[in-house]
Amino acid sequence: MRILKISKVSACFVGIMVMVILLSCSSQVQAAQSGDYTYTIINGKAQITRYTGTGGAVTIPSKLGGGTTVTSIGDSAFRNCNGVTSISIPQGVTSIGDYAFFGTNLTSINIPQKVTNIGSCVFQNCTNLTGINLPQGVISIGSWAFQNCTSLTSIGIPQGVTSIGDGAFCNCQKLAGINLPRGVTSIGSRVFQNCAGLTGISIPSRVTSIGDGAFYACTGLTDINIPQGIISIGGGVFSGCTKLTSITFNSAATTFSNSYFRLETIPVTTTIIGYARSTAQDYATKYNLNFEVIK
């Protein structure tokens, strides 16, 4: 009788192990190749992991292999594919991984409506990209996403975007203007660093902080209005903004980081505009800058 009980337990244990193995296999990542694309199948959907074609105008197929729907472009999938000049992405794609198009010669790209996040460094070093419109579904732009896109003159950012990562537009020297969505609550470090073509920018009222060096070396920036909701400004934010004539602070409580926020970081001719007995006035007094009181 005891042997029978042990046998039943053993049989039950084996059955459980078989089920675990079967479940593992059903969700296992399977690598495959179809034409110019290396891809993996994850839970029945295809993720492109590498493009191996010659480039030119690339149209990514909506299905690969035996009809598997393409839903994502993986990290570094087109990285340094110098021959690629344009890419059309199928509507079924919902995610684009980090570094996906890093270092390509893209001049244009269509991003489908279902994509919600632009990953980190996705278009970094795409020096031929002149303009791009992000779809309405996008809610976040990753860090350094467009860094060194030196030909980029315009970008359409949808109102649904609430997060823009550090350095997102760093060194986009020809970016002449940009509309930040009203849902954005913070401007990260070095977001617009060295955007020499940027002459003006409207900061949304919900923004509460501006990170270190956010507008560093924006040599075309002439004036800037800091909304009432901003309570902290990082170091070196306006360093190297040689044409900056005025900064208006609409809050009496704005505080400044001590690091790198010294007299030499902005022109001595810059006028600080703010409330009487505010931290902005204290800053202007400390560094012998012109100050005008908001009445």
C-alpha cells in the first residue's frame, strides 16, 4: 500500500514537470530568418532583431516567415545600417527598442499610430534626418533619442507626451523651434544642449523642474519665460546662451542649484525679471545682474 502511494505521488510530480516544460516551450523565444530580417517569435508575435539588407528605401513587412505578425523592432535592429535612407514601419508595430535606428542615414520615417514609446538613443547620430512627426499615441521620448541629429529642423510632438528624457535633442543644431506638449512636467538635463538654432521656446505651465544644462550653449536663445509652477532649476541651465537678454521668473519660490550656476554662466547684460524679495532677485543681486520687478 505504501509503495502504491509513493508511485501516485511520483506520477503526479512527473505530470507537473511535463506541464511546466510544455508551458515553457510555448512561450520560448524562437530565432528565425526571413529575407533581409533576423527575428524572434515571442508568444506568437515577431520582433525584428536585425536588418541585413543593402538599404535604400526600406518597407518593413507586416508579416514574416509563415505569416507571423511583426509587432516590435528590437534594440539596435538597424543600428549603423548606413545604406538605409528611409523606413516605412507597418501599422501592427507597437514598440521600437533602444538604438533601433542609431547611426543610419535616414532622411524620413513613418512611425505607426500604435507606438507609445520612443526608446533611448533610437535616432541618435541620424545626421541626415531633417524632420519627423511623432504619432498621437506616443507618451514618452527616451533619453538621447535624437542626439546629434544635426540636420533636424523640426519635430512634431503630440499632446499626449508627458516625459522627455535627458539629452533628447542634444546637439540638434538646426532645430529652430519646438512646441512642448502641455502635459510635460519636467525638462531633463541637457535636453536642448547646443541647439544653436533654437531662438525661443514656450515652457508648459505644468513643468516643475528644469535639469542641469538643459539649455546649455543655446546661442540663438534671446529670452525665456519660466512658468509659475517651476520650483527648481539645475546647474548651468543657461550657460553659454550668449544672446540671452532676459529671463522672466513667474514664481517667487524658484530655487537654483549651486553647481555651475555662477555669474559667468549667462551674459552680464541679461536682465532678470521677477517678483520683489524672490530668490530670482537674490540671485540677480548676488551676481550684479539687472533686475526688473514684476508689478
